[in-house]
Amino acid sequence: MSKNIVFAWSFVVALGGFLFGFDTAVISGAEKAIQAYWKLTGFEHGLTMAIALIGTVLGAALGAWPSDKIGRKNTLFIVAALYFFSALGTALAQEWPIFLLFRFLGGIGVGVSSVTAPIYISEISPAKSRGKLVGLFQFNVVLGILIAYLSNYLIGQSGEHAWRWMLGVQAAPALLFFIFIFFVPESPRWLLLHRQDSTAAARILKRINTANYQQELALIIAAHQKVESNQHQAQLFSKGYRTPVLLAILFAVFNQVSGINAIIYYAPRVFELAGLGTQSSLLSTVGIGLVNFTFTLLALNFIDRVGRRTLMLIGSVGLIVSLSLVSFAFHSGHTEGLAITFYLMLYIAFFAFSQGAVIWVFISEIFPNEVRAKGQTLGSLTHWVMAAIITFSFPTLTEFLGGANTFLIFVGFMILQLWFVWKMMPETKGKTLEQMEIEK
């Protein structure tokens, strides 16, 4: 019973990831129509594409405050409301500034969600299945991306105002997410450490693990007392937290310098650059979403068996090879037909199997309870700042350097990632959050 209920709670919270993925990818199918509708200049169009990312950076920066102050659950209610009003606002907007405002609010929802949802799931999950359960967040992210691409392809054939429906359909799952949150409890670790409510924390822990909940409660208290005895309590950038801070920053940076957001945001344009027609490009993005979804699902079945580090080693090698093939295809001019599509699908497969599945799991695990929200905020903020930089720079890089050299830059960064995983990344599978904390 406890196993099923933890899965149910985790899946509900992970629906924030579905909305995260949908909100991130849906704009790719609507961006050309939006540019034409308001007759946007190049700068205005770039701002329209980036405004959600700017909101995401802000949301990620602020995510720790509500998560610690009002609780994980109440913060998720706010996230659901932001997604809901963003979807309706962008679909109904008659003025460009109003459209920007609601896209910005949706971006804040993405940023806060990327902090709060993985924290919550990691704090209710048993050690032996934590990777798979936290990985549900990324599973829902890629599911949201896939559904957004598929929705764009289907709705995109319905007329000149199809872009409004593309953006507006997100309101339905956002409303369901809001309703479902009523049925999940608050994080027991938050109740214990931020509200000193050991009775409520014990009651929830008992539902999660009836046999050993008292031992787990004692372990949480012991880890908390260990931190309290040190002067660096809750000071994220103190010497005691230097290693997890460095790991979180580097992991988040490498996630984005793989070029993943360039593909997610500009997939149709990349395929058109390779010579495909508009409808074929939209259909190819559905293929990207499907591969992303499939290999994320595969990774979730291995992450607690072989570990986070093993997935990253396999993925790093695969990303180096696949990105090199994409670069060579652009360099040789052999981008026609299925070649470039196959290489990009291969790239997505290795990314989903490694970085995509591991990032939110790993960052949510490596920080102690007292600074977990701040640490997750740091990792998420770094991730989204880098995402914004890559999204801004990708069109310019491809214009001045060409597709071959742009993807070659990504290859160089993935070689550095392989070194980072080999030399610096620890394995975290199978350990409770408090065991990792005490071992530090």
C-alpha cells in the first residue's frame, strides 16, 4: 500500500513537470504565427521567444523562498495557478505586451516548479526507488514536450488563429494539476525541520514506510542536529557545502551546453535549415518528442539499478558521437533526406538516457535537508540562466559560424562533461538523504 501511495503522490507532483515541458515546447509551433500576427521586428520576436525563459530564471531564483516559507505543497498550488492563467492569458491576448506578461508568468511557474517538485518527491521517496520517483518529474517534462509537439502538429492545420489554441489547451491540465494537489500531503521533512511538527511528520512517514518510520524520523532528527552543531548551518556558500554547490553548478551548466534547448526551442527551424519543408519539420519535431519520451522512460528503469553516474558515462560518450555526426553532416552538406534527422534523434536518445533523466534527481539528492531548497534553487537557476544564454545565442551562432561549427562547440563541451563525470561525480543511488548528509 505504501509503495503505491508514494508513487501516486509523486506522480501528481510530477504533473508540474508535464506543464513545464508543455509550456517550454509549445511556443516552437506558434512562434512564426505570433511574429506575423503582431508584425514583430527581429528584436521583438526574440524577446517574445525569450520572455518565458526570463520568467523561468526569476522563478528559479525565488523558488526556495516559498518552498521553505509556506511549504512544498502550498508552493505547488501557486505553480498550478501560474500555469493556468498563463495559458488563458496568452491564448486570449489582443495586445503584444499583454501576451508577454502572461508568457512571463508561465515562465515563473516553470522556474518555481523545477525547484519545488523534485524537492518534494525526493523528500517522500524511499532510498531504493528515489531515482525512479524523482525521475517521474523529468518523465513528465518530456511527456509534456511530446504532447506539445503533437498538439502543435494537429492544431497547426486548423487555420490562422491556430496558435491561440496551441497555447490555450494547457489550461485544462493546469486545472487538473491544481485539483490533484489537494490529495497529496505536505513533505514530512519540511514539517519536521521548518514547522517542528514531529507528530504530523511521523504520521506521513508512517504512511510511506510503516515498518521503519520511527528509525527514519530519528535519522532525520540526527542529521538536523549534526548540521545545527556547525556554524555553517543554512549558509549555502559556506565551506561545508562547497562540494555539492560545485557539483550542482557544473551539472546544470553541462546540461545546457549540450545544446538541448537549442533543439527543443528551434527544432522546426533546424529541420528547415537541413532542407525539410514546414509540415515535415513539424512532424519531425514529434519524432524528437517521441524519442525523448521513450529513452527517458528507459532511463527510469535503470537509474536505481546501475546508478546515476553510469547513465552519465554512457550518455556523455553517446552525445560526443551523435553531435559529431550532426556537425559532420552540416560540414559535408549531406543534410538531405533522413541523415540529419537520424543523427538528431540519436542525440536526443543519449541526452534523455543520461542528462535528461539524471539532472533533477542528482541535484535534489546532494544537498542536506536544511539547504536543499536553496541548493535546488542554485542548480535550477544555473540551468535556466544557461538555457537563456543558449537560446539567445543559437540563432546568432548558426548565422555566423554555420551549423557544423556550432554543433562542434557542443561536442567540445561534452568532452569536458565526460571528464567531469569520470573524475568528480559521486554515485548517490541506494542511500537515504540523511546517510549522504552524515557521510559528508
